[in-house]
Amino acid sequence: MSEQLSQLQRLCTETWDAFKAKSEFFKLVQDGLCDRRLYALLLIQTYHYTRHNAINQAMVCQNPKINDFNYMKYCLDHAQEEVGHEMMAFHDLKHAGFAVESPSVLPKPSLETDIFVAYVYYISQTGNPVQRLGYSFWAEDAYDHIMPTLQIAAQNMKLKKSAMTFFIDHAAIDQKHSEDVHKQILRVCKTQDDWDAVKTAMLGTLTLTHRLLEGIARDYSLLVQGKLPHHEFLGSETSFAEVVS
Amino acid sequence: MSEQLSQLQRLCTETWDAFKAKSEFFKLVQDGLCDRRLYALLLIQTYHYTRHNAINQAMVCQNPKINDFNYMKYCLDHAQEEVGHEMMAFHDLKHAGFAVESPSVLPKPSLETDIFVAYVYYISQTGNPVQRLGYSFWAEDAYDHIMPTLQIAAQNMKLKKSAMTFFIDHAAIDQKHSEDVHKQILRVCKTQDDWDAVKTAMLGTLTLTHRLLEGIARDYSLLVQGKLPHHEFLGSETSFAEVVS
Amino acid sequence: MSEQLSQLQRLCTETWDAFKAKSEFFKLVQDGLCDRRLYALLLIQTYHYTRHNAINQAMVCQNPKINDFNYMKYCLDHAQEEVGHEMMAFHDLKHAGFAVESPSVLPKPSLETDIFVAYVYYISQTGNPVQRLGYSFWAEDAYDHIMPTLQIAAQNMKLKKSAMTFFIDHAAIDQKHSEDVHKQILRVCKTQDDWDAVKTAMLGTLTLTHRLLEGIARDYSLLVQGKLPHHEFLGSETSFAEVVS
Amino acid sequence: MSEQLSQLQRLCTETWDAFKAKSEFFKLVQDGLCDRRLYALLLIQTYHYTRHNAINQAMVCQNPKINDFNYMKYCLDHAQEEVGHEMMAFHDLKHAGFAVESPSVLPKPSLETDIFVAYVYYISQTGNPVQRLGYSFWAEDAYDHIMPTLQIAAQNMKLKKSAMTFFIDHAAIDQKHSEDVHKQILRVCKTQDDWDAVKTAMLGTLTLTHRLLEGIARDYSLLVQGKLPHHEFLGSETSFAEVVS
């Protein structure tokens, strides 16, 4: 692995560690929360950002500066694999015991999700075409960072595997993706400007993802206080405990 | 095959026959033209429109009305296969004996090519998302309609196979594509409005392709009269004959 | 006026004259057609292309190659003036005696209108940012070319002024617009490439407009034969004659 | 003023107050910083986000959900007025004593500026078309909130009026804009969903602006430590003091 890629890897790990250390979202889970509604809030936002990933990944090919056929093929291939993954998050929401007919009745994305999605579109459509690899770089590896916490959640919230397909399957799929991303990064990054663009996009998307998770922690707190509009279908913790026991 | 698909097929064949009957481009070849510069003009415009195909095919996934994951995957898959095909046209231009360093020095697209490209972007980005299949429908079958004429050209213009990769390889590749397109059309066309959208897009792209060919015939006539700017690199017929003999 | 602008003007006039000489649409009117349904077909397509003009005019500012603040302001100003003009065409349709509740019930644009609209979007979004002035150049002057024919139509079809607001008002408004366009063209065209881009866009939009008119003549012929779907609200010539007499 | 507008106003003021209370950027100025390089960093980012404002304001008219001609005209008018304002920020940078030939040599936008710009494009192109008024709502009033701090900066950094045209002129221009924005909001907001969309966009853009300012404070700290790449042209505090005295 190149020195630049190792640096990127180290920066990614440091950034995750720094975020996790101060994260309200991670703290809620690690403190032993049993309320499955936090998981529901995570799945709702996961649904909302995931459904843009195939689209903005393909958009990289519209960047007038792109001129690398191999990279274009990679983008379209990767886009193709991402199609419909949001439905796994929606599936998990139902299998976790929440009564939702169809994605169209879900609450809107949070402000934090909108900001994240906006930024991914922006780095996909403009600037250095290689930069979107900075998002893929950490996204495909993310499961190493979140799996321990997810397992705690699964245990405390009594989540069955059938309610965790999005995170479990992505952890498996993304082993291969991760190698592809590393190979592409090493192939397309030819100048310091390319590496800087990838690094900035990695930091940008990682930062906004952590804000997205903090937004979920805030929304959970509002939900508990009965102050989160449009989420009545999540029920109360008690009523839910009855359903799943 | 459904009745609707058969109708589409018949309309396509009738439209080709009608166009070929009055086409100056086809007439030039069938009358025995030996001047390879007509083929060069065809390859230049083929280069120009082909390089948009992967991009606009993928754009169909951005249509807010699309909601069929299988069709989205088809579009991205098909887009992925189209990446870089313009280079085959450029390769053939060089192998046909014309001195061009890189695609960046080619003359601009003709007005007819611009109009064709504009329309394909428009039907890819707006309206009924299934309509772009109307372009694929005839494009993948086109070689049946043009191969006899291309063979006449090849013979008279003494074109080697190595200078015909775009058209020969597409004829082969597109056997499979053609089946895929038919399957998709039968799958996604659920209403009369869907079939109408596919039909209109088929007629639109086919009409504009024929105008594109007629534009090439007009440009050839200008070239012969020494009145086609930016095409000096094509040389004169005589000088060229010496080069290839 | 610069020599280049005079050349553009001459080319425009010649192109109009050539089109009018072979136009089925103009012939129908000049031969004394009394059937107001031809005018209705014209207004329907006018509605459809006009409603894109403000949008694509403003889009010129998104062209990454634009770097002329004065020209950007011109585009936005001109876009602002075009907003809602399609409603004049719709208003005229109703005042000509046709029962249409709202624009949403109008038949779809013709294929020719779609091709025209696609091309205007294309030249607005890509290529040399000055080229869209080639559309404005002739569009603002068009009334000189079509007014005599419109007056014949008005007389034979017994159209009141209140049913001709789109064409009458545009003839008046566009006097000033025309001067603005000439001024902008002289200001922004600095290289031969700029003048060529304006000329090509002028020819492209003018050609597609004439095809749009020919499409209307074809549709009228289908209508008379009772073969034009989705236009039942136009009634028959006879029933209409009763309404307006 | 409607109750909803008053609520928006109160929320805006509260948000500003909360941000200012914890802002490193505001603290730097209020603590009496004399180093004009902080102002330079502000102007560089101001240049970068301002140059998108006319473009994304006009883009609102491309939202397929827009159907209010008055609002479309407002967007284009307002876009037209914003054209080129980034040059005032660039002008001020030069008049504050920094040697920059042209905007093309400025350092790239910060990550925070990119995130802000991405979000403004997103809310301009998608979702409820009225929501971009949430950005205009506070942006036009912002000078009330920042003027006291700017005046402290002006005094301590010895900034002449000729180096403050962006902020001074905007304060004046925006009196009228502010009234226009209020009028538009009252006119276009018809449902609670409209008011919510405006409110969310106000909070989103305001939050990201404060992060943009905090990014400038962080960059200033890096600059002082000699660790901010691509900003050598800002010189050192001392060398600069010599230049301006």
C-alpha cells in the first residue's frame, strides 16, 4: 500500500476515534439503551441517504473533467451495485417491529441528512472527479468502526439478524468493495491535488456522517420527551416492549 | 413477443426503409463511391455522438419519476458497457489512413449531431423514464439495416477490418444487447403511455440519425468542392488514393 | 452595425425566405384556410415551447465557461421578462373559442417541439455560452417574417385581437428586445469562434422552428382526417364555425 | 407581519445569539485582534460562496414543482442583482493591502465553505421551491448581527471604508432586499409545510455559515502557526503591519 494511502487510513481511524469519543449517539448505545426506537431513527436516516448513493455515484461520469474510462466504468459498476440498498434499511425497520406501509410514509430526512446528501452530490458533480472516492474509502470500511457498537445495540435491543440486513450484508459486501476502492484510489490519484481532493472529501463526508448520528441522538432525546413531530408510528418505549417480547 | 413489440419492430423497419429510399448518404455509397473521406466524415460524427451515450444512459437514473430498481440497474449496466466506445470510431479513423493525433483535434460535431445529442439527453433526463429504451431499441438492431451498405463501402473504399472495428464489433455485441432491450421494454412498459413514449423516442432518435447521415452527405459534397472548413486533414481524394494503394 | 451582424441578418432573412417558400404551414394559411383549428394547433405548440424559455435562458449562467457579468445580467433580465409568456398562448386559445380548462389538459408537445426544446436546452447549458444569443437574434425579429401571414390567418379565421395577444404583444415587446440582443451580440462576440457559435445556434433553432411548423401542418392534416389523437376538444370545423359565427 | 414571520424572526435572532456566544471567530475580533489577515481569510471565503449566489438563486426556477410566476420573477430579479458581488470581496482584499492579481490565484474554498455552497445548491434545486427564501431571510438581515463586530474589527485592524465595500454596501442594499424577502415569504408560504421548509433552510444555512466562520478562526490559528498551506501571500503579521502603516 502506498504511503499516501496509509496516511489516509490513519487519518480515517483517528477521525473515527475522535468522533466516537465525544459522540452522544455512541454513548447512548454503550450505556446500554434498550429502546429500539433509537435503531429505528438510525434506519430512517439510513434509508434517506442511501437512496441517493447510486445516483450520485453515477453522476461522477457527468463531470466534464473526467477522462479515465476505467474510472468511469468503476463508478457505473459501483453505482449499479448500490441500487435499491435503501430498501434493506426499510426492510430492517419493519422487521424490527415498526408498522410502516411503504417508504413514502416515512418522516422526512433530518437537516443533518440533507446536508450530508447535498455535500455528496456536490463532490460527485463538481471539482476533481476522483474526490468521491474519499467517501467510498471510509464508507466501505465503516463497519469495522461501528460493528462493536452495533452488536451492543443488537443485544440490548434484542434485534434479530433479520432486522439487521443492511448493516450485516454491507459489512460482507464491502470487504470486496473496499479492495476495489483502494485499487482505484491508487490508480487514479496521480498528483498531490488528487490525494488532497480525496482526503478533503473523506473528512467532509465523515464529519457530516457523525453530525448525522448526533442529529439522531438529539431526535431520540426529543422523541423521549414527546417533542419529535411526524414520528408517532414509532410508538412509546413501553408499548413497543410489549410488541417484541 | 408481444403485439406492441412487433408493431414497434414493423414501424422501425418501415422507417428505415423510407429513410434509405430517399437518403443521399446511402445513395453515395450504393452508387459505388470509392472516396474513403465519406467514411472518415461518418467516423468523426460517430465519435461525437457515441461519447455521450454512456453519460446520458446513466442519467436516466436521475429522473425523479424512476422507481424500478431492475430498470435502474439495466441503465447503469448498459451505460457501463458503452464507456469509451467512441475510441473505436477514433481508432478506425486512424486505421483508415487519416492522420489524427488525438480526438481533441477533430472538427466539431455537425449541427445535426448536436441536435441528435441534445434530443437523447432530453429524453434521458425528462419525461417518461422508459422512453430512452426507444433509442436502444433500434440502435442495437441498426446493423442489420446498415451492414449491406457498409459492406459495399468497405469493398469500394478498400477498408480493412481493422478500420471497421466500431461497426463490426457493435454488430456482434449488440446481438445480446438487443435481447436485453426487448426484455426490458416488455418488462417496463405497463401502460399505453409507456409504449407511446418508447415509440416516440424511437421515431425521434431514428429521424435525427437519418438527418445526421444526410448532414454527412452534404458535408461530403462541400468537402469535394473544397468548401468544408476544419477538415483539411482529410486530404484530397487523389492524395489519399496514393497513400493507401 | 458590424459586418458580422449584417451577415447574420442576411443569412437569417435568406433562411426564412427559403423555409417559407417550401412550407406547408405557410401555404395552408396563404391559400385562404378559414379553419381556426390550425391556429389552435399553433398555440398549443407555442404554449409548450414558450414555457421553457425563461428557464433555459437563465441556465446560461450555469455554464462554467461564462465569465462576463454584464452578459449574465442580460440573461437573467431577459429570462425574467419571459416568465409566464406561455399563458398568453393559452389565453389566446381560449379566446379563439376553444374550451380548455387549464394548461394541464392540453395535448402533449409534438415530437418536433420536443426536439426544438431539447436543442435550446443543449445550447443554453453547454458549449460557447454566447451561442444562445443566436436563438434570441431571430426570435425577437421573427414577427417581421410571420406578421403578413398571421394577418391573412386573422382575416380568414376571423380572429379577434383578444385571441392574438401572444403574437401582437411579442411584436411590440420585441422591438426593444431586438436592440438589446444586437447590442449584446456585438459586445460578447470577440472571436470568430463566438460568431460561428451564434450563427450555428441561429440556424439550428430556426431550422427546428420550421420543422415545428411543418409538424403543425401535418397534424392539421391528420386532424381533418380524424386521425389526430388527444385533440377531440378542438371539435370539427363545422361545429366550430357555428360557435364563432 | 404574520405570526409565522415573527416566529421566524425570533428564531433567527436566538440562533445568531447562541452562535455568537460560543463563536471563536467573534471572540477573536472582540478580544481586540489587530491582525488584518483574519479579515483576509473572511474575504477569501466570502468571495468563494458569494460567486454561487446568483447561479443557485436562478436555479430555483428549474425546480419542476415551481408554478408561481411572481416568485419565478422574484428569483430571477434577485439573481440578477447578485451577479458579480464576489468581486466586491476580492476588491476589498486588495484594498486591505494583500497582493492578489486575480481571483484565480486565491486559495481554494475551505471544506466548510464547500459544505455551505453544496447545501444552498441542494435547497435551490430540490424540495419545496419556497425554501431558498429561508436563506435570503437571514442573509439580508445579517448585517444587523455582524456590524458591531465588524466595526470593532475595522477599528483594530485599521480598515478603510474602501476595503469594506462588500459589507457596507450589502448592509445598504439589503434594507430593500429584506422587505422584498418578507413580502415574498408572506406571499408564497401557504401551508405549514411551506413555513417548515423555509424555517429548516434558514436554520441549515445559518448553522453552516457559523461553521464557515469557525473554520476561518481555525484557519487563522493555523496561519499564525505557519501551518496553513497556500496562504503565503497573506504574509506575516509583522511584515503586513509595515506595509499598511
